[in-house]
Amino acid sequence: MNLSTRKQSMAMLLIAAGVFISQAVAATRTPLIFTVTKTTDTYPTGTPGQLRWAIQQSNKSAGHGTINFKIPGTGPFKITPKNDLDPITKPVTINGYSQPGAHANTLATGNNAHLLIVLNGNNYKEGNATAGTGNGLLFSPGSAGSVVKGLVISTWINTGIFINGVNDISIVGNFIGTNAAGTSVAANQCGIYIQSASNTVIGTTNVADRNIIAGSFFYFNASACIEIIQGTNTKIYNNYIGTDKAGGAVLGTSLCGIDLIASNGTLIGNASTSGRNIIAGHTIFGISLQASSQCSIQDNFIGTDVSGTVALGGQNFGIMVNGGGAANSSTHNIISNNLISGNTTGIKLGFFSASGSNGNTVSSNLIGTDVTGAVALGNNYGLVLNDNSNTIGGSTSAHNVIAGNTVGGVLVYGTAHSNVISDNYIGYGSSGSNPLPNGYGVQLGLLGPGGAAGTNTIQNNRFGGGNTVTTI
């Protein structure tokens, strides 16, 4: 073979190799799409077109899969598994909005999403999951990067969505614990349960990603809309937690809206209206932080409707920060720019004795008024301090408005000491000149030695309504 012929042969081989490589690359980029066309379920092995089958196929595949829906008819379509679906072990996007006729929310206030795929546990009433634990979707190690959107997830006896030891899961644009219309309760015991996971996203600042999460019931485990245990860096933005899709009425009677246990770095709201959560109507806590540090609760409405002018009530504590008894175990948390009204107690730092809720900052909140800061919409107690070394206000620019609370503005309870309460409007509205009296302004030392209360710093506050500092 002469030199020219060898060059031509080499060129042909290179071209062929290039075609092969291009085809291989294209093959790796081919979307892994599994389409659900049936509402039926067979257990333990799904048949083509079933949701169970789609999850099983995705779990067998390499790469990030997609589960779409194309069920004939007009819907809503209720998928009631005979037992728990398979744990999800590979990255997948489960897209309820792919069902013809479904669409995401487009409203800045409220929710006009049209959801047609209902993942129905039916376990609370009928006990179908006899051999399972009663979870709607279970994300297990290997499924990092998965997304759930456009689903209604209701009536699961354990958890609607369980994220167990896997990072980077996104839950956006779903109705969890409601009917398909988002107007009545269809409770799970717990809406979303996160354990030993990082970087979970629940809603974003995009209105299309707003979740409605409501209606958890107490059975034998956590009864919260969102429960996080040993989770880190979770982001919870722009959700309605405890209300209907309009944000105007309470759905269900969950014990807690958001419950954090040993879960550092959680962001609840993001200091903008686009990240605001509406959290109302829960029996005990709107938000509970236990042994959780460096969390941020910003620009939420806690205890009111979406307008910020109507108290929805029902919450014993709007926000509770509890160290769980270990020193400095709930520290450096920031509670800022929230509307906290219509609760029994707006904010409580520490439980019934000093418990590690130290070094936290409460600033620039409206506590006991409506969103204008000019109209009373009181809690019974605005703020209760039962722990030490926290800062309430702290500067002119960080002042809280603590006004219109029926029993009292600030209660420093028991032996709580070394707190700084400064530069706040206590008994005045947001203008600083319109009196909105609390029952009392600041009360020190209830049920504790009067000497300990004297170590708190109370200065530069503007008191309205004739109620200033009372020491017991």
C-alpha cells in the first residue's frame, strides 16, 4: 500500500471513529423518559405505563431520568398504590405538569396551578399499606439531584415525601396534604420528612414553584407539614404552610408547620417578598427550632393570612427556639423582618428553663400588628425570653415593633439574664408616634428571683400606652 492509499485509509478510519464517538455521545444525552399512562398499580412489580414501573425503570437506568404523565381522560387522576412505591435510588424528575391540561401557578398572591396527578395513600382511612411504612415518595441514597413537581400527594399514613440520607432534592409546585383543587384537607401524617440530608429545596422565589403544604395529622410519629432532623442548609421559600391555595383559610390541624431538630443553616424565607412563606393555623408551633443553629427566619407571615391583615390563629407559638437542654445548642439564629401576629405567643426563646437558646437575634419584626404596622393584630404575648444573652432589636435600624399584644409585649421569664432589649417600639406602631398599647410593656422576673432579671439590658426603647418596665 503506497503512502497516498495509507493516508486515505487513515482518514476513513478517523471519520468512522468520529461518527461512532458522536453517536455514543448522542446516546448518552438521549433523555431517559418513562411515561405513565395508567392509574393502576401492581405490586411488587409494575407493568408498563404504571408509576411503579416508571420508578423501577428509572432506578435501573444510568443518568438522570424523567417520569412524565400522559393518562387518557380529563382527570384529576388518582394513583393509589397497593403498597409503598419502590424507593427512588437514581436521580429523576417526576413531572406532574407534563400531564396534558396541567399547568403551574402564575400568580404572585394565591395559586392558580391546575394539578391533575394525585398520588393517593388512602392509608389513614382504609389502611391499604398493610406491609409498608406508608410513604408516598421515598428518596434514598443515589437519588441526589431529583425533582418532584406538579403532584398532589395526600392521605399517606407516614409521610407524603420522605428524603432519607440523600442531598440536593427539590420539591416545587406541589399540593401536599390537600385535595387536587388545593381547597380542602386530605392529610398526610407528615407532609415532607427530611432526615440526614443537605441542600433540600422546598419552593423557590419563582411563583411557579410555590408549594401548598397543609393538613398533617397526629398518629404515632411526627405531625408537621415539614419535619427536618439532622438536615443542613435546607431552603424553604415561597410556600403556603397550613393554609389553602389562596392563603386565606386554614386547612387541617397539624401540630407544627416547620419543625427543625439538629438542623443547622436552614433558611426559612430569604429577606424578600418573593421568598415569603405564609405559616398559620398549626396547633402548637408555626416554626420550631430545637438544637439548631445559624438558621435564618426572614420576611415571613406567621399567624396571618396572605394579606397580613387577618389573624388565622391556632398557633400556641409562632416561633419557638429551644436548645434542647444543651448549652449553646440553638445559637446565632436570626429572626428578622417577619410579621408575627395572631398567635398565643409570637416568639419564645428558650422553653421552661434555660436550655441553650443563646446568642440569637430578633430584629426588624412586626410583632402584634398587621402588615402596615399601624393596626393591632395582637398575639397574647409578643415575645417571651426564657434564656440568656439574646439580642432584641439592638440598633435604631434593627428595631422591632412590639405592639397591640393583649397580655404583654415582652416577658423576661424566670432567671433569664444578660439579654439586650434595645431600640424597639414597644406599644407604638411602625411610625413610632401612634400608640398601640400592649397589656404591659416589658415584664421582668416572673416566677424567678428578681435579681437575675436585673442583669438584662433594657435601653433606648420607645414605650407607648403608658406601659413601660415592670419588675416582679
